[in-house]
Amino acid sequence: MSGLDGFLHGLAVATSPEVLVWCVLGVVLGTFVGVLPGIGAMATISLLLPITYYISPESALIMLAGVYYGSQYGGAVASILLRLPGTPQSAVTTLDGYPMAQQGRAGVALFVSMMSSFTGSMIGIAVLVTLSGMLSRAATAFGAADYAAMMVLGLVAASTIGSGSAAKGLAMVVLGMILGCVGTDVNSGVQRLTFGQTQLLDGINLVALAMGLFGVAEVIGNIRQAERTGPPPHVALRALIPTRDDLRRMPMPTLRGAALGSFFGALPGTGSTLSSFLSYGMESRISREPERFGKGAVEGVAGPESANNAAAITAFVPTLTLGIPGDPIMALMLGALVIHGVQPGPMMLQARPDMFWGLVASFGIGNLLLLILNLPLIGLWVSMLRLPFRWLYPAILVFVCLGVWSVRGASFDILMVAAIGAAGYALTLARFSPALLLLGFVLGPLIETNLRRALLISRGDPMTFLERPIAAVFVIGTALLLAHSAWRAIRARRTARAAV
């Protein structure tokens, strides 16, 4: 059946009473675990897998998907209010969302986040309905060389997140890539940078790194403050509504973020984290006022939130139509399908149309429920800022420890997040960008894996990156970005000399 016919058929499946109840449960639970720092969708879905034995395959998949994209909404709340990313994808939101909260505009930041997330999700659903077949074919056209070149382009494009010294930004990216090498090499089995610690054989925990760099470092930085300087005790409804200037700046970053997220979400192995970083990097690069970013720019919230929610929707394309999970959460989704004897793959649209189109339709219902649920709660979330530091920070540290421990059940991760937090605070004092370190950590292993795979396939010939058309486009784009950055640096230096 066509995309529109399939979607209408899916609405009938998704609005059945049983399926609708599980959808509501999934999105509510997803929002809750997204707000709680560090717990995230992956741990929650893992705990819910046994429940899926006792419900229908459609209900199980829709509930787990609701937890996944619901956590995208909730993750922005802790990022904006406390500079504590609820999910790795929302780490970028802290860069401008938290400064807006410090300026007494937390309600506006949350409103922009919710509306951008909803818009990005709706655009992702539209792309999924109309282009699911084409996206599936496009995903199969990407090889290892194409992925490696694309990741390098993403690293270069998003490197504009760093403000100030370009050398400091590059140092953070390289440090992040080095930290991403910690653990057991998947190709040779050699232990790298573990220093004899068996707890590091699986690498550094991404949740521990994100929580330490953004959460614990913020706690250390503000521990001497007696009270938070924030909004007045009563948050009026008018304070939650964006200004006319905010509304003027929102639409284009939201649309660009949704386009990026829809594309990269459909590619196996990329996911919403990369999409949010790329969106922020693109917005800061094309803006006429790049100096506003990192100081409370609305575009820095709208673009990444739209991108990661659109990517969360289209990430189901390779998972369901190719049987290739794009990230560990999608791998858990595949596990839930296998439990019920469902085999994902190119024939799933024909073999299980009720499941596929019911899931797609549930995305629309679930995101509408999230908007209805979260918008009235903005005032409640903002009221968290009125709590004194001496009450708030102990609770934050408890949630951080619980969230980090719940991922692997290792007390070593709690010690690691404390050490990372102290190092993150020192880096902040020296004006290094923690976001760039996290970016290098996420992309480094992906670049290494695909680079080595491409060279093995080509028998060590580096020309494979120029012989493949897709990879060549990304390589040329990277070269142009580097040339443009060099030209901007030279022009800025000439302008500074002329001013003197």
C-alpha cells in the first residue's frame, strides 16, 4: 500500500484501546526518565523487555518507541534548567538553554524546546510516510568509506561549537577521540589505554562522561553560591511565551534541524546525537551573529532539539526495513521484535504492515500527547530554579550517581564521573569547550571503525575515498569547510590589525 494509505491503516491500529494505553504509558515513562539525569531510555527499555512477553508485538514496539522519543523531550528539561543532560543527545541543548535559564528565560527555553521537538518529530513522521522506501534504498547505498568521510565532515562542521581559540577547540576534539579509543579494540582484541583496569575494557561510559562534563562540573562551579539567581518566585504565563524576536528566529533553525535529523537518522550508525551536534554547528556557522551562541541564542535550542527528535523517528527506517540497528537502543528494539518472532528486513512492510504502519501512526499520537503533557508543566519545571543550591545540588548528585550506576551496575563508573567532573571544571576554568570533547568521543570510534573497514575492503588504497561518489562529495565538503574557516580566521586577523 502507498504511504498515505499505510498511515491511515496504521491509525486504526494505533488508536485501538489496548495499543493506545501502552503508547500513553511509554511516552509518560519516557518523559519521566528523560528528566531524571543519567537514567535514559536505554536502561528503561532494558528493564521493560520482560513485560513485552505478555503483550502483543504491536503494543510492545509502540510502548518501547514511546519511551525512546519521549526521553528526547524530557532530556531537554534537565539540560536547560540544571545544565545536566538527561540524555546524551540533549548535551548540546545545555550550551544555549542553560544560559537562557540563567537570564530568567527558562520558561521560554522550555517552550522553544517543546515546540521545536514537536515540529521536528512531525517532519520526521512526514518523511517516514512519504520517503520510507527511498530512505531504505539510500541507506543501503552507503559503504564504509562513505560513512567515514561523512563522520569527518560532521566533526569538522560541528567544530564551530567551540568559541575562542581554534587551537583549544582542536585540542578538545583530539582529547575526545583519544578517550573514545579506551577499551578493547574490536578488530585485534588489544587493550588500549586501560592501564590495567579491567573496568575500562568496555571503554568509558558515555553517560558518565556527559554527566561529569556538564553536570558535576556545574555543581562544583556553583557550590559556593548560597542561592540561585533566577526568575521571580511567581512565574507568570506571560514569562513562558517567547518574544516576537524569538518567534522570528525559531522557524528556519527548526526546519533545518528537522531536515538534518531526518536524513542522518535514517543512516545506520549515526543517530540523533550526531544530528543535534551537526545542527548546532550549522546554525552557529551560518548565523550573522555567531557571537550570540553559547550566551542564550534561541537558534541553539531550536535547531538541535528539532534535529534529535526528527532523527529519533527516522532511526526506525534502517532498524525495521534493513534489520540494521543504528544505535544500542535500536538494537534493543530489534531484540523485542525477535522475542515475538518478528524478523525485521526489506519484506517487513509487506509481511507485517499492521506493525510497521501502526508504529508510524503512533509516533504522531505519542508526540501530540507529549506536547499536551509537557506544555502545562513548564511552570512546574521552572519552579525548580527557585530551590536553594544547598537543597538542589545534593539531589542532583544523588540522581547522577543512580543514573550512572544503572547503566552498567558498576561502582567504578561513579568514581569515574566524579573524576571527570573535576577535570571538566578545570577545563571550563581554562575556557576549553566540553561539548567538543564529547563530540570527539562520540564520533572518534565511528570514524576509526569505518576508516579501517574501508581500507581493508580497498586493500589499503586511500583513493577509495575519492573513487566512491558519495565519499568524494563528503571529502570535498570537508575541504571547503576547512578552507572557509581558514579564510574567516585570516579575515578576522586582518580586521583586528586594521582596527589597531
